[in-house]
Amino acid sequence: MNAVRVLLGVGGGIAAYKAADLVRRLRDHGAEVRVALTGNAARFVTPVTFQALSGEPVRTSLWDEAAEAAMGHIELARWATHVLIAPATADLIARLAHGHADDLLTTLALATQAPLTLAPAMNRVMWAHPATQANVALLQGRGVNFLGPDSGGQACGETGEGRMMEPAAIAQALLAGRHTTEPLLAGRRVLVTAGPTFEDLDPVRYLGNRSSGRMGFAIAEQARRLGAQVTLVAGPVNLPTPAGVARIDVRSAQQMHEAVFANIAGQHIYIGTAAVADFRPQQVATDKIKKEGDGGLTLELVQNPDILAQVAALPQRPFVVGFAAETTQVEGYARDKLLRKKLDLIAANRVGVEGCGFDAQRNALSVYWKDGGLEIPESGKPEVARRLLEIIAERLGASR
Ligand code: PMT
């Protein structure tokens, strides 16, 4: 077996403390690890820590006379079979995107021919900033690989996307070969539905549900990053449109049905992540419904079209993926839906688990197809979306 030699670059963010654990996780996978710290990273964690964990000398500067007597940075850049930067801060990403080489780490990134992988870590607003996203897109366009970021609680006290992926998941993804950004879905057209639907009762009231749209938006964003042409039909949510994704906003299940069927021709993959209302009021009152006397109010509801089942029944159908939100007997109910609605694949999330599923940053999925299944462990929705798309790409390959 060929030796795996990871050059781990550590950026100057609070997540630098997790990089110490990352060294151990990489070594657990049999990798040799050498570490280069930026000056700011060395303020968070000392080089001695990394030296002890890696068993190798640690570099922090281009101006190390002993190491540079033999052009140490070039030797290090040639030594690596993988260059991994974790945490990759917003500043490091910007400097890498623009080809800077004004410190050891950016110089190594330019001098190496090994694949470069970044595990970003920063405040959620910094991550979402158009400048950061443009830098990420620039790097991805040059073949740089990204792992994460994850969603969840951040060191700054905020919650959102920008947290560094857990060291074990980074090591696993890097060394299991998932560091390559071969565009798994290049040339594929993907239609995703996301969010809730609102079924109006009168001009001020509606029947809705707690879907935030995050899962569907994460799927749309990751599918785009994997090279697909993505159309996102979104219910009423408060989320920015992922870069490069065509978005169609709708409110009700009937509008979602219309938008899906106006765009379904030519799609290769349909992913129904939306929590579509099964029923709508038979009539929408033109004026606000008034309270009359002490009595209650009986609503007459009629069924909405089942968008997923209708897509699956098309003669020229795409690869159809449904979601299921179950509280009990997850596999039984999900498999029943898979067969009944004639789906290619179903992703079941256990709702009711604290911090997961509906209106949460994280999720965990049980994925089933006719003669198999796989678990996607709990993680931020972007990482869960990425895993799901990898499974879909694999199943699509197997079924066509
Ligand atoms: O939006 P988030 O806050 O991120 O939460 C994500 C989620 C929990 C909403 C999502 O992961 C999820 O599970 N979505 C499906 C929830 C749901 O409505 O499940 P269901 O069992 O009612 O529907 C099953 C499938 O049929 C779904 O793919 C749904 O899109 C589809 N459906 C349902 C009814 C209908 N009239 N038309 C449909 O297409």
C-alpha cells in the first residue's frame, strides 16, 4: 500500500484546537502527518502540541534558517501526498484564492502538486458573505476540495453554518478518497423542492408546518457544487438562494405542484424535500373569518395532489427521491412509501429527536432503496446533503 503523507496546515482560528485531535485521527488511519502553523494559529495552540502528536518537527515560518538551508518548504511541498488546511479561515481562503505566497502555509499551497483540501471554520455571517463565497467558488473552479463547513453552535455564541467539521469526519472523508471534487453530478439536471407549504384559510390565516427549508436548500447547494444544473422550488422560507441555483418561490401545495410540473421535463433527478400539506381548506374565505358566538369552527379540508407520486408516475420519469418524516417504525413506514409511491429511493428522518430534522441545523437520515439501505449519521445539513447526493449518484449509476 502506498504511504499517505498529509501536510496539515493550521489556520489562525479558534477551531485550531480541533486540529490537534485531527492529527491523531489522521494517524489512526495510518497517515504520516507533518504540520505547518500560521503565526496566528501558533497563538491558539503551540507548535509543541503538534510536534508531540505528529512525532515530526513543526514548521511555523518561512524564515527558519535551519530548515530553509535545504529549501525546506519545497521539500515539504513535494513530500505531501495530500495537503489539508484545517481550520481554513476566511482570510486564508481569500489569500489562497488570490495566489498569495507571503507566509509558509500559502507558499506551500502554491508549491505543492498534491491535491489541496480545505476545512473552513468561521462565523456564519463571514461564511455566507458574498466575498467568501466568491473565493470558495474560485478555488473550487481550480480543483480545490472543500470538506464542510458544518452547521451548529459556534464559538462566537451564534448558531449556523461555518463550524469546522469534526476531526474524525475530516480524516475519514479525506482518507476514504472523498477529497476529490470530481463533479459527481456534472451534466445532470436536478429539481429539488424545499420548505413548507402554506394553505390559506382567509386573508390572514393559513395552515402550515415547521419546515424551515434548510434541508432542501442544502441539497440544492451541494448538488450545484457537485456540478448539477439545479432548479429549486421553494415554499415560504427565509433563506438566501444558493449560488448558481435557479429558484422558484411558491406558497401553496397547488402552486408547488404547478411549478414542479412546469419544470420537470428533462430533469434527471427529482428530490422531494418539501413538507407539502396533504390537505387544504376547501374554500379560502375572501374576508377574515369572524368568531361567532361561543361555538367552535369546523374546517372542511380537501386533499392536495401528491406531487411526489405524480412525478414517479410520469412515463419519462427522473430518478425519484422522496423524504419521510416519521416518529416511529421508521424503516417500515419509509419502505411502505417507497413501494406505494414507486420511488427509486427514500430518505427518512426521525422527527422528534432534539436538535435534528424539522427547523434544525442538523439531521440524520436512514436511506432505503428496493434491495438496500444506508445510514447517514447525524451531522450539519450540508454534510448530510452531500452524503445523500453521493448515494443518489451511486444508485443512479446502478439503475441506468
Ligand atoms: O425544512 P427543514 O426544517 O430543513 O426540515 C427538513 C424536513 C424534515 C422537512 C425534510 O427532511 C423532510 O422530511 N421532508 C418531508 C416531510 C414530509 O412532508 O414527509 P411526508 O411523509 O408528509 O411526505 C413524504 C414525501 O411525499 C415527501 O417527499 C414530500 O415532499 C412528498 N409529498 C407529500 C405530500 C404531497 N401532497 N406531495 C408530496 O410530494
